[in-house]
Amino acid sequence: MLDKARYIVVEGPIGAGKTSLARRLADRLPARQLFEQPEQNSFLTRFYQNMERWALPTQLTFLFQRIDQLHTLAAEGMPDRLVSDFLLDKDPLFAALNLPADELALYERLFDRLRPQNLPRPDLVIYLQAKPDTLMERVRKRGIDAERKITETYLERVAEQYARFFYAFEAAPLFIVDAEVLNPVDEDKDFDLLVERLRAMRSYREFFGYA
């Protein structure tokens, strides 16, 4: 599967290591990178300090950022290989998690209106799973200022939303990685094994974890 996939997305909740794994995978293939830019979202730090107040501008800023990136990609033409750390269709996940009903309705109208038509469909999606306490440990370890106010309770809600989203996901072949026991970001042996398993992937949905 890996050798035939031109457009690969690595996804997962905060702290799962999706961007780091996407970067490492892009270097190995090699492939062009298309990554989120949270450092360019001026509302993000305020969101983690007061989620109720800043959820909508934070969410809309990310939505516009991702749509602008996809428009640029469409204008330049699809590269031979592309690795991304975001799936646009997952964007409403955080909106549903963080917005009250009236703001969610507004967001959904904007999403439906602004979502680019005829988006290229990923050839492969890699979904990293981990428990909230593991996510919390990794968030603290990386020490990003904007994330210092994140709580384990919030990460638990995020992880639940991801699990529900990918339980019903059928838009592309899905490779689920148990990032609780595997660390393909920091461990070379785990990364090499991940690449080997991705190359051998034959089913539309597979799970990768130590027995």
C-alpha cells in the first residue's frame, strides 16, 4: 500500500505524535510535506486558557488556514508524493467538541460553504491511537507554551471524538497504530516496522500493535 500511495495523511489526537511521524515518513519516502501551522493561529494560546471564550475564532482560523493550504496545493498541482498531518473532513470534530449549539451551527454553514470541491482523496490514512494519560505525558514532555493549560479531561474528550470519527471512517484505506505501545517517532525499530507493515498492507482497514 505505501509504495502506491501518493497522498498520505497521518492523523491522531493532541500528543499522539502525528506531525513528527508525518515528517519522518515524508523524509523516508521522500515526499512533499503539507502540515498544520498552529504557531500561526494567534487565538490558540487564549483558547487553552479560556476554551468557551476563544473556541470559535480558534476553530475558524484553523479552518481558513487548512483551506488556504489546500487551495495552494490545487493551484500548484498535486506532487508525486505528499504527506500531510491533517484531514480536512476531521475539522468539524473539534468544532463539535468545543462549540455551543448556535456557534456550531454557524461553523457548519461556513464549513459547507467554504470546503473546496473535488478535493483529492487520500490514498492512505494513518491514525495514531493512545490513552489520555499517555497523550498528557507527551504534551508535557514537548513543553509547548500554548499547550500548558491542556488537561487530561480535555484530552480524554478529544481521544473519544477521534475514536468515534475513525470508527465510521471509510473515505480511504485506514491503518490504525497503537501509539500506546509503539513509538515510531522516537524508536527506529518501531518506525522501520511501521514502514514494513505499511508496505505489506493489503486490507482496507488494518491495525498495527504488538501482540
